[in-house]
Amino acid sequence: MNFASDNTAPIAPEILAALGAANEGSAPAYGGDELTARLTSQLEAVFERPCHFALVATGSAANGLALSLASPPYGQVLCHEASHITLEEGGAPEFYTGGAKLAGIPGTQGKLTVDGLQAAIDAHPPLPPHVMPRTVLSLTQATELGTVYTPEELSTLTAWARSQALKVHMDGARFANAVVSTGASAAELSWKAGIDLLSFGATKNGALAAELLLVFDDALAEGLAPRQKRAGHLWSKQRFLAAQLLTYLEDDLWLRLAAHANTQARRLSEGLADLPGVTLEAPTEANEVFVHLPAPLQEALRGAGATFYPWHAPGLAPSETRVRLVTHHATAPEDVEAFLAIAQKSV
Amino acid sequence: MNFASDNTAPIAPEILAALGAANEGSAPAYGGDELTARLTSQLEAVFERPCHFALVATGSAANGLALSLASPPYGQVLCHEASHITLEEGGAPEFYTGGAKLAGIPGTQGKLTVDGLQAAIDAHPPLPPHVMPRTVLSLTQATELGTVYTPEELSTLTAWARSQALKVHMDGARFANAVVSTGASAAELSWKAGIDLLSFGATKNGALAAELLLVFDDALAEGLAPRQKRAGHLWSKQRFLAAQLLTYLEDDLWLRLAAHANTQARRLSEGLADLPGVTLEAPTEANEVFVHLPAPLQEALRGAGATFYPWHAPGLAPSETRVRLVTHHATAPEDVEAFLAIAQKSV
Amino acid sequence: MNFASDNTAPIAPEILAALGAANEGSAPAYGGDELTARLTSQLEAVFERPCHFALVATGSAANGLALSLASPPYGQVLCHEASHITLEEGGAPEFYTGGAKLAGIPGTQGKLTVDGLQAAIDAHPPLPPHVMPRTVLSLTQATELGTVYTPEELSTLTAWARSQALKVHMDGARFANAVVSTGASAAELSWKAGIDLLSFGATKNGALAAELLLVFDDALAEGLAPRQKRAGHLWSKQRFLAAQLLTYLEDDLWLRLAAHANTQARRLSEGLADLPGVTLEAPTEANEVFVHLPAPLQEALRGAGATFYPWHAPGLAPSETRVRLVTHHATAPEDVEAFLAIAQKSV
Amino acid sequence: MNFASDNTAPIAPEILAALGAANEGSAPAYGGDELTARLTSQLEAVFERPCHFALVATGSAANGLALSLASPPYGQVLCHEASHITLEEGGAPEFYTGGAKLAGIPGTQGKLTVDGLQAAIDAHPPLPPHVMPRTVLSLTQATELGTVYTPEELSTLTAWARSQALKVHMDGARFANAVVSTGASAAELSWKAGIDLLSFGATKNGALAAELLLVFDDALAEGLAPRQKRAGHLWSKQRFLAAQLLTYLEDDLWLRLAAHANTQARRLSEGLADLPGVTLEAPTEANEVFVHLPAPLQEALRGAGATFYPWHAPGLAPSETRVRLVTHHATAPEDVEAFLAIAQKSV
């Protein structure tokens, strides 16, 4: 009953097998290999257009690179005050951009709104060159509270961003979960909704370590390859990154893996929501459940072997009862049922 | 009736004269000159101990250098949410530190408190290496709302900082005004109160362009000279920075200039506070008055030729009536009286 | 007959199998897993002492991190003028250090000497703060010309470095090949010879993507974890890096793989050296052969399907006949023999 | 008899007077003042076109800012191996650019040539993304050996640079001396000869501390103001920088000051060149004399009170007899004659 994180999950068997299959003889280094070429086509099919991309091993690298393309070092990146990029990436965006500022903006249930963004600017209006110019809007999809932006919500936000001359980045560490949740296509949730750069995660959803940075705006892509290289994120044996992602995208594997995770989270959420004393912090729209569990209930669950973390974040009232439950592609439905059974017995 | 900023002020005549006096023949470049040597002694007298220092032309340079000595690039600098270093220095601290994050903390009347600081940490607890470690506390003296920390308040804050392994920086762009306001000595308001690095301003208080970065902690001073040089802030003809500061500190000129500015601000503040519809945003303890003036009153004053700015900052409720009035070493008392006379007539 | 690069090689079967074996159920993320714990012990055994380490996917990341620990941003890193860190890492050292300068120093057959280093300093003597202080000596082992430093040579260089207050980094992308070549132990070729930080490569020698940064100097390790994180080089599923390296080091697999590569290179070198018109650029002491092949011979070999690159580098006279032949853990002896047979026929 | 450096010189009386004249009452801060506006027009007249500019206090700041506009952080700046930017600015270019590499290129008598530049590229050909792309050519005018590029030489170099997609920066710390020396106009020695960015010095030629960064390429100017601010190089009381430069440029003061310095250097050079055992290192075309003086002669001169430095630089053969003699706007002709008289007596 491990609901600690999707980072604790194993590799999906299909992806592990793909690594073995890729291990045949020599292959050109640094992306000159055949699998990378095939991935290029596959991405074009999934996103319904050609795009620039880089393959890296971590989400922090993808996000850092993306922001370094979208903002000069003297810019401000607008993001949710609870966003991973500003709270938990150890300063990667600041490092990659060379000193940009991440401006955390409040927003309920993990989501930014045009009103919230505009209010933050009004409270500290542009004053060049004293006030760092706002240069980027970064959105997390699915959000840090397990909710999901609809294509319409995204379009509203990106239209506002464009009116402010901001580029738009999406941290899609759980993009697959959002695609499954909304039923929209990958294109509809990204460039068709005004996203310029997408960090498209696979590691949390079944890969060994593989993330894609997709750049939809040609002008932003110029520095992509040299910045990836200088960050030490260009793999010599890139075929083994390409193999993971190719398999991930082929035959909708990525969507099936995410659908499983989402289903388990929804089941957890529904099973808990009816219990007395239990309240959801936010609707469960992807693979994370943010929920208040009374202390005795937490104790009972942990006593029975369940693993999960308490949750604190800027913008949320201090609370000892809030926890996060994360499901993933390999979460066993029996674990979910066992967890709920204990919960029902223990309230 | 120019109350726009102490940056609009002229050079104090004594300091201008000192530049002429320093212009005799050749002098060794880059700080090897005699005036720099004399300044070393003078600083030791004023601060009651030897200290490391650098002479630079702007406060942003002094602050940026200070923070680059006190924090690694992966650290967080705790500062007031309305502090100049995070709002209006164009990202200088981020540039100088190589990517540190400035964490804005709320605090009433421009002042940080231990409770406020601790609450910010509790809302986002340390989690290495994901959460950037807090490395520095930066305090502004006088504050961005014209208030002043007492030595006792500083000691409380720096004791807490030390318990958290934080270095303490003071942005003393208006340090002279704070010294005059509290009646404490320069030492009592700095290293004796636990300050490790002090940006000691002179430009707003009568210099042409001259700021001192003082480093009281020997271990922090190691990178001072090379960082100053690589930032392009080592003057070849340093004698002309030293001359300004030497004259500034000799015969208490700095205190006399600041006392004049403080007196004018207090007079303004007292004269306005009694008027109907006028309320102070914060007590006037240095050379800045933050005050709410009804719109018709503002109009009347501006119509009569007065210059001043509206004031907005994170942490302050949006308001169209809040303005900032700044006095300085050369503010004419007649201007203050004229301003108050118009105000009295216009309410 | 692919002698283009050891980066084109596949994964060693033992290491691929280890990835599958590591894929059992959940595991704590970010290095809290059991395999990382076991690797800690294994490293202590191989290096005969405990050491700080970080697991990353590329050599550029390991080198960049190492130099960022060893040098402030205003320092100079002394390295061979043909070293990979200054020529072919896209500026990774400059990025990670925040702007240090890499000073390329000449040296025959890829090796630096005390005389060469001292001469470079004498030609541009220290002049603080104008001249950036020399802070690090970085050595490549095996060198960029396929030669190997003996423990005695290393000790001589590191003793000089210590006399200049320099930290010493070793770029050991081909460290295994050097260990096999010298017959010295891992400890004798690193910390016992005065090395402070070692980039210990595995990718070129059979791993999928796995490099170790080892830090032998406790004081230098302080920033290791936060710098790794902010660079996006902390894997969530670190068990899959640890699994590669654990298997690499267990049962001397790393030495067996390197021995195979070295043997093939030596065979190539010996087979070519006797041919008329063929001369070695440097002795073949690891897994790279730098050799002058007359143009018709090159043509014949390429015509028969052999792959290899011409070689140019600062410090080498311009030449159209110089090529590099690289062997690796999976180089087929039959390919070597076939290559030599064609060469013999074609001269 | 101080020939140590033009950095030891005093302020020209006209410029000192201008500071006093500028000190009348309040003036808008940060460049909103009237003197800055007048300087804008004056620059347009001198350079025969409008241009973007920033006022700063040091040449290192001007150079660092210029390079940060012209190169991404992953680029290489081609410059003479003895250039000030790579040898003696403490890493300012690396800091400002965020990690660009300065590639020192040999060239006789302080000058770069197309052949020398092309040879350096051929020795280490482009290989993206491994080899950092060459992005900028930086030329020093007058050069570090006291020679001067003619407009024709500049045009040849900048045409080549353009063919390589390089931007061209000129470090004009002694630009005035070059203008006087060549008889060309400011425009002919800068943008008309293909220069994109010019660091136009005044400090060495009579200012207190004032340098101009001129940007002739509109596209490069975008980041100028925010980068100047974040570097702490935007003066609040900018009128006092503008006043210096306005006076410097009015009535050809800058040319008269430089002409005086050049004349004294030529006299020194001619007077020494005929002495037995004395040889010039390079022709004296500006205000610096690089000359070999036998040790006894140096001793005699120093014994008589003369001040000057020995000179070493990469690209020059090690020599104990090479010295640098620098003249400036305030060098007394009697000092020159006295120096020569002693020299003649002492050989």
C-alpha cells in the first residue's frame, strides 16, 4: 500500500523490454541513431505537427532548459505559488536561466487564473529597468493539487499571456494523466491551447528515466541543443532514451498507463470522500488525491503498512490532517481496496 | 517642493569639494592610494573595529556583492516582501549570487519578525536537496516603509538567524538615517547587533555616487575583491570614491546630513498627520513619509508644483491614496512649510 | 569494423540484466533505495576508503559538478589544451562553475607536466584581483591522446598543485582503462596520488548511462547534493543508476571490460605500427589509437566498411593523415583482425 | 616621471568643473535628467548617427555588458591572446555573459588578422553542440601593444567576422587615442568599419570615472537597460556621469586630451629608439610605449624617480628587459624630457 509517490514506481515491462531490444550492436552517439529518428516521426504523429525536442533524464532538466529558452536571465517567470519549479527543484530554473526570478502567484485548487495573475502585476507594476520584466507564464498540468486545466482554461490563460508578451511553458510531469482526464488530445492540451514549450514527462508514468522537452515555437528552439549540451544532458547513448519514449508513445501505451493510475486515484478518492471526518482538499482529476484524514485514521492506515506523506504548501492553510496519496501505472487495485477497507474500519 | 526621491538630490558641498582636493597629480590606481588608506582607519574608528570593505558606486552593487559572499547559488535569501533587493534591483541579487532565490516574507510596517520568518519556513519546511536551503536573512535599515529597527529588534532577529545557520545582511541604503533616528552607534546597529555584512549607503545622503560594502565576518570576505573586480565595480581611480566617503564620515558629516533629512520628514509627517482624512501608513522614523492623502489634496499639492509618487507594494492593500514623500540632506525647510501650508489650505 | 567511438557501444549484458533485476516493485526515490546503499559499501571497498559521491548520467555533468565544487566562479582551471572539458563539452564547466575560465596548457602526448604548468603561470603571473586566481588542476586519465599517467606522474603533478593551493580534479571518463593499463589500484590512481575529485566513467565502458562523481575531500563535498539537484541530475528512480554501477564494480566487471578494450587497441596499434608509411601519434596505453594513416590506406579501409574519424586538436600539427581508432568492451577481435588484414593488403 | 598607467592620472579640469556645474538642485534619477538628454544629441553628432548607449563607471563593466548582449552564454568570444578582457578583467566577461568562453588568438604587435583567426578555427573546427559556437569577435583599439588598427584593417576583419556570423565588439578603452592616431573619424573607426558594439572609454583620458557602451545594432540593444541595472551599473545620480561625458565630447576636448598623450608617447618612443641597446617591441601609435631597456638603464631611470612597469603577456617571448611606458592627458612634457635626458646619460 505504497502511495508515497509515482517516483517510487518500477519501469513498465514494455519499456524495460525496449531497452533490451535497443541494445543491438553499435549505434551513432548523441542522437544520430535510428530510434531517435523514429521518435521524431512518432512525436509528429502524436502532436499533429513537427516540433523541436530534447531528450533528458529528469523533469527538472526539462523545466530548467525550457525556462532558459523562454526567458532572459533578467526576467520573471509567473507560476503558481505551490508549483514544483519554484518549491522543489532546488533552484534549477534559476540555475538554467542564469538568475531569473520565479514569482509565485496564489490560485485555488492549484490553478492559476487571469484575475490572480493580473492582481499580482497590479500589486507590483512594471517599472523598467528596476522591476524585472515578466517574461514567462509556467503552468503545471496536472496541477500540484491533482486538478487539471481544461483546454478552455488553458486558452484563456495563454491569450492573457500573449497580451502581456509572455511565453507560455507547461510543466507536464503528469501530462499523460491530464490527457486521459480531459479526453482532449495531446495537441489540444498543448500548442493548440497556446503552449510554447512543454515538459512532457514519462518517468512518473512508467519510464526508467525519460522526459521530453518539446518546443513548438521555432524562434525559441535556437538555443536548445547547445543549452542541453552545456548542462550535461545530452546522452552519448541517446538510443536508450529514445527507446523508452518511442515505446511509451507507441500503441497508446502512455495513455493506458496513465488511465490505470487515474482510475486508482479516483477509486481512492471516492472511497474516502464519503467517510465521516474526511474531506478532499481538491477534486481528484489525475493520479493524486489530496485529502484530510483525521489523525487516528492516518495512524491506523500507517499501522497497517500504508505509506503516504503529509502535505504542506504555500497557499494552503497549515494543517496536520492533509495528506497526499499518489497512484501510478503499477498501483495494484488490491492495494487500493485494502487501503479503503482499513479506512472504513478505522473511522 | 520635490519629495520624489533622495536620488534626485545634489552632492553635498563638502563632498564635491573633496573631489577637487583629491585631484592633485598622480595616485596609484585600484585602491593603492592614500585616501583609501585613510578611509580604512576612519572606518575602524566609526565602527569601532577593523573590517573588510569594498567601495562601489551603487547600492545594488553593494547588495549584490554582499549576497554573493553570504549565499551559495543554491540558497534562499529571506527578506521582506517589499524589500528593494527583491522588487526593484532588476534581479541584481540573482545575478551576483548566480541564481539564489529571494523569498519575500510579510511583516507589518516594513519590518520582519521572528514569528513571520518562522511561519514562512513552517509553510515550506526544509527538504534537502529539493527545497533550496535558507542561507541569508537580509534586513533593510531604515525599512522600505520608513521605519527603523532598534538594536534590540535587530539582536532578536539575528539570534534567530544564527539558530537557523543564516548569515545576516543589512541593506543600509539609509543607514545614516537609522543611526540618527535610534541614537545608537554605527557599531550598535550593525555588528554588535549580529549583522555580518552591511551595505552602507552614502549616495542618497549627499555623495555623488559612493557606497560601502562592509564585511564583519572574516570568512565571508575571501571572495570580496575578486567578485568586485569581475562585476566591473573596482574603480581604477578609486581615490575619488574614497574621497567622498572619507569626507562623508569625517566630523560626523554623514550624521548631520541625515539628521537634516530626518527632521524635515518628521516635520512633514507631523504637519500632515493632524489633517482630516490624512492617515500615516507607518510611523515616520527616518527620511520617508508614507501617508494616505485624499485625491483632491494630492491634486492641489501637485497643482502647486509639488512632486511625489504614489506607492504600491506587495503586502500593502491596493490604495490610490497612498503616497511616499522623501526628504534629503538638501531639502529646504521652506519647501516643507510651503507644502504643509498648501495641504492645510486644501483639506 | 566500427572504431568511431566507445560511445557507440551497446550495454554490457550483465549491466542490462541488472536493470531488470532492479525493477522489482517500489523503491524509495532520490537515492533512498537499497541499491544506492549497497553501492556506498562497494565504492568503499574499491577505493579503500569512504567517499562522497553523486550518480549522474553523463561525463559532462560529473565534470561540471566537480569543477563547481572545486572552484569559485572567479577561478581558473588549468587543463591540457586538448582536454575534453575545454574543447568538447559545450561549455559545461563554465556553466556549472558560473563563469570560471579554463586555461588550456600545452603538453606532449596529451600529458601535462610541472614545467609546462609553471611556464604558463610565469607567462601571466598572478595579479589579484585583475588576473583570475588559479584554483584547480584538471587531469584526464586516460588522456585525450590515449596515454596514461602513472601514479608517480600524478603524485608529482598533485604535489605541485598543492604548492600552488590548487585542488585537483581527474576526468576519468576512461579511468577503468587507465587502471588496467597501469596495474595500479583505483586508490593508487586517485586519492593516494593526490586527486581530490574524480569523474569516474562507466558509460563508455559498458553502462547504459552512468557516471560517478567521487569527492575525496570532505570540505569540497558540502555543495554536492544541492548542486546536483539544481542541475537536474538527481534521478527520481536512482536505483537504476545504482544498479548499473553496482554491477559494474562487482566481481571486477569494470576491469574485465576495460581489459578487453585495451587489448583490442593494443592489437590494432601493434598491427599498424609496422606498416610502411604508418606512424603512431602517441603510444597506445588505453583503448584509443592515434595514428597517421596515408590517405590511400584510409580510403581502402573505409571502402571495406571501417568506421573511424580524422583527428585534430590544439597542440597537434595540422595533418590530414591523423585518425583516431577507438575500441571498447564489445569490440569484436575479428573486426580488429579484419581491419589489420585490409591494412596490410592496402599499403 | 610617472609612466605607470593612465589610470593614475587626475581628472581633466574641464571635467571636474562640469561636475560642479551639474550640481544644481534636484534632477530626475536614473537617466531622466537633462544632461543625459543632451549627451544623446552630442553622441549622435560625434558618431554621425543615433545609437543606443549606457553610461557606466568602468571599462570592465562596459566590456562585460557588451559581450553579454552579443553572445549567448554558450558562445565563444574570439579575442587577442593578450587582450585585457581575457587576461586582466578578473573574469568579468565570463560573469556578464553567464559563462561564455574567451578564446585567445595569437597575432603580432597586438593585432589580430584574418589568417590568424581562421587558423584557430581550423585547428578546432565547429562541431555543434560539442564545440561552443564562435559568436563574437572582440578587437582592442588602441591594442594592448600600443598599435592601432586602421579603418581598412578593421573592415577586413569585420567582413570576415560577418562571413562567420560573428558580432563584432571593440574594446575602446583608448579609442580616443586611436582616433587621433589614425586621423579617421569616430564613425569611421567604429560602425562604418563594421563594429556592432563599442566600449568607448573616457576614464583613462581625463574623466573621473565614465565609460560609454555604444550599441550600433538595434537588435543587440534589447537587453541593454535590464542588464545594466542587474549588474548594479545604473547610477541613481546619472547626471554626474552624463556631465563628464558631455564635456568630454564637447569642443573636441577628448581629442585634445588624447592628442597630448599621444604626442608625449611619440616623443618618448623616438627619444628612446635611437639609444644603443634599446629596441621597440611594437611601433608607438597611441599613448603606450613598449620597449626593451637594458637592465642598467632601467635601474638608472628608477633611481632617478621614474615609475614604470615591466611587461609580460602571452604571445610575447619571456624577457626581463621589456617595459611599458604610458602617457596621458596630464603627462608633463618636462617629465618626458627629463626621462629622456637620464636615459641618454645612462646608456
